[in-house]
Amino acid sequence: MSLFSHLELVKDNRSHINQHHNLVDVLFLIITAVTSGCENWQDIEIYGESKLNWLRGFRSFKNGIPTRHSIARIFRTVDTDSLLLAMYSWVNQNRVKSAHPVIAFDGKTIRGASKHIADKLHLVSAFDCEAGLTLFHQTVGSKTNEIPAVRDLLKILDINNTVITLDALHCQKETLKQLISRHADYLVQAKGNQKKLYSAIQDAFTHQYESENSEILSHVTQDEGHGRKEVHTIDCLDARLLPSEIKESWPSVRTIVAVQRERTKGNRTSIDTHYYLTSLTDNILINKAIRQHWLIENQQHWILDVVFKEDACQIHEPLSAQHMALFRRVVRNMIKQHTKSKGSIRSKCVRACYDDAFREELLLVNNFNKVCSRPG
């Protein structure tokens, strides 16, 4: 389906007498403006006036470009659920799903918008680590509401034959039970929020480290750069070595994992250890899941803040802030899938600002069939 076919599925909540500007026109204006580096309503209005002839190559824009106040008003009346579904369905329709992909779930607070509302605006995302794509996200009032939000996302997404990675907040029996029932594997961090489990994992590794006949399987990697050396040791241990009480309470756990990170810079060395539990028994898959879990921080969160200036965004109205967060993620996905030329996401946004042909090329990413059909 084309971009416009997806945008036409978005529910318009305006009354008929207030539909001076076509909703699909306005949404197309915003997505191309964000692609070109625009950050606020005034940016989008200026971009629209400057690129009106180019925009009319795809849509009629019968009444021209709306003012920044009209853009903001129209944007906040859009139905959020239908917008989410339409945009993610379009931008991810050509996603190539690898065998046993790692999908990381993680939350991010939209700090700029959160300064002006009583409850912080927090988004929970599902991120395909190998494809580098955000699959879907859900807005929650605060980090404490992440647990039900993740469970809802698990119901929406096709997670069959995937590895789901989660932080310690989601080390919950019901969440792991849901994952196993959906034929997904998991790797989840263990911390003090599950005290008995955490202590049992620590004790199991301590006993094995002190044993002459240790059953630990280890994998060590080293990284050097910027005057720093890091040694990562991943130790895996059969979960059957846990106490029977723990095994009964957490029946799907097959392997427990200790990840030690030793960082040396100059004369200073620091060591920290994190523990995980997983339904996997394949050490290669476990190592892959641990490595890829942190990609959501580097490939999504960092890009959103540094390239798209998400935390600095001054769009404060909650619904508008949610919708703009969606557009930033969709544009990031779109550019990520563009492989016709080299360059960072930022460099491609800069080029899209000045180069009409390149902007169109991005919208035609992965040769989507008739993404932008020009009016006759």
C-alpha cells in the first residue's frame, strides 16, 4: 500500500465545517518537514511555504499551507490509535525479518514535553535490533506503567520465534508466562525487585566460581578505543542448579547469565556485574541477545535526541507531543532503510532539506510500490 493509502486510514476527528485543509495533505506536509529537519510548528509552516510547488507534485494543497497554529490544532485532533497503526504499517511493510530476531523493549521519557505536564510523557518501544527499526510503541503516563504497556505490545506484535529482551522492571512471572505462551524466547535482567531470585542467581555463580569443577561456560570479548579498554565476560550456567523453590516459581528459565564488564582508562579500572535469566540454552543466541539489547539506546534513543532533538522539543501539548514523537520514529525508520547512498541519518536529513529529488527518494525507500502517486 502507498503512503497516501495508509494516511487515508487515519481517523479525522474534526467537524466537517472545520476541514478547510485536507488531513492527508497536512500529515504529508509534517512527515516531509520532519524528514527535512523541522522541529516545531513554525519550522513546518516555513518549510511548507518554501516547498509548496514540490508538495503539490504529490497532493493538491487546494487551500495552500495552513498556518502554524492551524497545523498544531489539526495535529492534536487526529485519532492516535489509527495514526500509530497507519504510520508503522507503512514504514515497516518491507521489513525483512531474520531468523530468531532479537526485539528489545525499552522506555524513553520525552523530557521537553514532560516539563510542562503533571505526569511525564513516557514511551515504551519495541525495537528490532538487527533491522534497526522501531516496530511499534505505546505511550504511558510514567515509567511505573511500563509493565502493562509491554504486555499490551506483546499482544499486538508477531513475536513467534523471536528473542525478547527486557530490563529488570519486567522480570515478572506473568510477563514471562505470556512470552512462552506466544512461542517467544526471552532474556531479562534480574535485580533487587525480585530479591529471592536475584540472591539465588548470585549464590549459584559464587558457588561455581569457587568450585574446582565449575560448569560455567564463558565467552570473552575485548574492545579498545578512545584510550579505553573494555573486557566483557559472559558466563552461562544451567538453571537446574538453582534451588528447587526458585525453579518451581520460574519454570521457563533454562539458563542464568552473569555479564561482567571490566573498563580500564589510564590507571583506573572499574568492574560491574549484571545478571540475567533466559529461556534460551544456545550460548550463541544468548551472547547475541546480550550484545544487541543495548542497540535500542544507541540506534534509537541517541539518534532521537541528537539528530531529531527530541528532548529539546518545545511542543508541549500532550497529544501533539505524542504524535510528533511517532513521526520522528517513523522518519528514522524510513531513513534507516534507505541504502541507495551512504551517509548518517543526520546527513540524509540535511540533504533532504535542500534536495527535492533526494527527499522524494527517501519517501520511495526500499522501492515501496507507488508510495507517492502524483496527481494527474
